[in-house]
Amino acid sequence: MGADQTTVLEASPDVVDPTEGRVQTAEPPIAESAHLLGHDQIPEMAAKTAVDAVVVLDFGSQYSQLITRRVRECGVYCELVPHDAPWDDIASLHPKGVILSGGPASVYDPGAPQLPSWVLERDLPTLGICYGMQLLAHALGGGVAPADRREYGPATIEVADTSASPLFADLPTRLDVWMSHGDHIDALPPGFRVLACSANSPIAAMGRDHLVGLQFHPEVAHTPRGADLLRNFLFTICGCEAEWTPESFIDAAVRQIREQVGNGRVLLGLSGGVDSSVAAALIHRAVGDRLTPVFVDNGLLRLGEAELVREVFARHFGMNLVYADARERFLRRLAGVVDPEEKRRVVGDEFVRVFEAEAERAAERDGPFAFLAQGTLYPDVIESTTPDTKAAAKIKTHHNVGGLPADMRFHLVEPLKFLFKDEVRAVGRALGLPDEIVERQPFPGPGLAVRLLGEVTEPDLDLLRRADAVVRHEIEAAGLAKDVWQYFAVLLPINSVGVMGDYRTYGRVCAVRAVASQDAMTADWARLPYELLARVSNRIVNEVRGINRVVYDISSKPPATIEWE
């Protein structure tokens, strides 16, 4: 397909060493053979694909999603479900094991989440983590009480006997772990043994046959051998096999899309990034020409991005791309808007309005559209607090999750809704997408609107685009593009006094943001080489007239988010 076939319409933690420029890997990269979709999205997928499955019951821990992620990294299909999910919602998975997450409650408090009866009735191998371990002990007749001293942070455990349970097979007798608890087990349930202890936790691990519990968190990077513990549980105690691969995901996702869409037609909002591109490839494989991708130029894109997307998409996808020039209408809607949440709502609403207009035009030619497809990822869902994540706290509205209008006429198709970014990249590679798409940097749905603090205007967008182009060019020229998760410029709504050519200036301030991450759920600021930062600053103040000061953001996530708005 050539670029001239594009339809044009006008619409109404890794850390970078600052001294040597090398990337120091804080923990191993995610295995590209491990992937997950949520149970709400693809019912009975595990049964259909005949892969082994494990269920994580969510008791409200901030690490619940991370547990699920770590299981997938082992190549085992995994779903996170609410702690009170009935067995009927789980049965189709034929789970070979259950993991009980941590949580903020105390098991002895009135109204505290309790262990579903089916966990013990089904006699499934079970791993309790923190609150999950206490819950297991509580349900089986053990004792749980407030600890004399809360334990938050690093600790060292002593393994009583590595042969006492397969959980500690082939591991040292001393392990560094991460604790985060105020209660502890003060009496073992009948038949259980102490597997490990720490200075502040006499029962840091317990076990009886295929029921095991850990007071610490094996899923976090601060427990260096945590992945080995999880593998021992999955492969030795549960008897799972590592069969969950990108190819398995693709096969199941294509089937689910066909089941959902039937004979309907799908309109897809294509940004040109990896998420929407992989979604497009999946949906096109499922429904063929009944997919119409629409690329909306909202005027909030990076320098040269609209041209790049149209050229690359035309070169690599065998479908007709509709280009909607909506720059003026988005800027009109954003005029006077300064609140970041309102910006996201405006952008989300306007996207759908443009899609609706394009759907009407396309429907006149080919028939009506019933479905709107998006490249929504799981971090978007988590931070926006949708019904899928009722235990999570709302961080911000993602335009393609919480920012969609209530009266939208489409049914959503979101095949990547329960995947993390690196998993999406692995699926993209399996689909044969080129690196220029698969390796593209994450870019927020509202675009530069949330990187331009304050009101969005065309002159400020021009300043930001040019500054951002410098940041991207210098980091890529330094060979660090694949090592830094995200890097960009932010234009601040303040002016700063400067001096250029013996003259006083009063120009804008630009912040540079670069972070290291694996999945955007957490991130650390990238330790870019000082020489690189100096080049970025020098080029911006010399080449972008109107900016006279550059600062570097050294905030991690948490407490900050990756984007400034």
C-alpha cells in the first residue's frame, strides 16, 4: 500500500550511569513469552488455549498487579480477580493454583476481606503473601495479632530448612526480602511448619503440603530472589508449565475479537504509537476489511509526527487509513482550559466526536460502525480507576478510559486492556510489526496538551515541539533511546530572567523529563550523562527562541507521575 492511498478528510528500574552513559539494569527484563489478559475481557481463554493458569485474588495491595506481572514473566497464564470472586467466575480457567495478595486490612477487624470458601474446598495449591498469608493462617485456625513493631522496608530472613518445602528449593538459607506489615502470625495453624523467620517476624514463612505463606513480598525488586520463590511455587508446587506466549495471546485475542464483533464494523483511533498499532494489527487479523483505522491529527502531536505516522502506516499495513485533520477544532475546544483533568476530558470527548463524524461518513459508503477500538493498556485502567480496578485509587483520568463521554454510541474493543507496555511490544514483534513502530516511545493520548502546563495555544505548542525535538534527537544520537523508557520536554507556565548577547531576556522555562521503567507503573529518573544534558540545554536555549532556561526533573514515580499533568 502506498502513501498516496491514504484517505484525507477534514474533520469538523533501569538507571543510566551519569559518568559513563551506560545503562545499569536494576532487574532482569520481562520475559517476552509471558502475557496476560483479564478474566472480564476474555472469558474461558485459558480453557480454550489449554494453557496452565493461576489466579491472583486481589485484597487491595498496591502490589497486586505486580504479582500478576511476575507470574506472567514466568510464562504462566494469570488473571487478577476481586477477592470475593465466586468460583463460577473462576472455574472456566481450571486454575492450578491461587495466590492471595497483600492488603491494607487486618484479618481480625470487622468487615475485613475474608478467604473465599472455594479456595480451601477446591484444595488448590495456595500461596499467601503478607495479608494473604495472615488470612490463610486465620482461616485455618492460626493466630494473627498486631506486631510489637511494624516492619516496613528491607529485612533478612533465615530459612529454617530448604528441604522442608519446595518453595525454598535451591535457595540460600539467608535471603534479603522486602517487608511491609503491621500484623504478624503469632500461632501457626495446625499442621503448619515455620519455614523462615526474621528478626522481627518469628514466622516469616510457613507451609503445609501445597499451602504456603510469605510475610514478605516476593514480587518486588527489593526481594532479589523473589522470582525464584514464585517459580518454585508455580512449577514445583502447582505443577504449571510455561506455555503462555505472545503467540498464545494473539490466537486467543483474535478469537475474542471475532466473538465480540461478529459481523460488525470497527472504527479504530490510530495514534501511530505501539499500542494502537498493535491493536490495529490484531483487529485487522480478526475482522479484515471491516476495520477502518482513523488517524486524527489533533494539533497536539510532536514535531513531524503526523507525517511519520501516515508514511509508516501506509508502508506497513494493508488497509486504507483515514486521515482526519482536526487541529483547529481541538484547539478551539481547549481554549481557556488550564485544569489538567479538564484537558483530558476535552481531548477524550473531542476524539470520540471526530470518530463519530468519520463513522457517519464511512457508514454512508460501507455501512454503520458499532464498535470503537482503542489501544488502552492496563496502567491506563489502573490509574483511571474503572470498575475493573475497584480497589485502586484514582490518579488521573486517561482520555481513553475515564475521559470518554457517557453518551458515546460505540461499543469499545480493547484487546490490550490488560497488558503492560513491554508485553504489547512483544506481541507487536510476534505480529511482524517493524521496529520503528514497536520501539516507539510512549506518548500520552492528550498529547502535548498535558506537557504544556496552563492554557494550550499554538505559539506555546510550537515552542514545546521544537524543544521536545531537541531532547529526542540528542538522547537518540547518544544511543540511549532503548535504555530510557520515556524522554520529553515540558513547557512551564512561568518566565525566567536571563542574559543572551549582553541583553536581558525574560523567557520561558523548559523542563526535561527522562525516566527508566519496565511498565510505567513505577519509574525512576534516568541518570543521563552530564555532557548529554549540557548539549540538550545549550541547543534548546540557542535554537528555540523564547526559552532561556532548562531544568531537569529528578522525581521518581511515585511520588510523582511520569507526565507532569
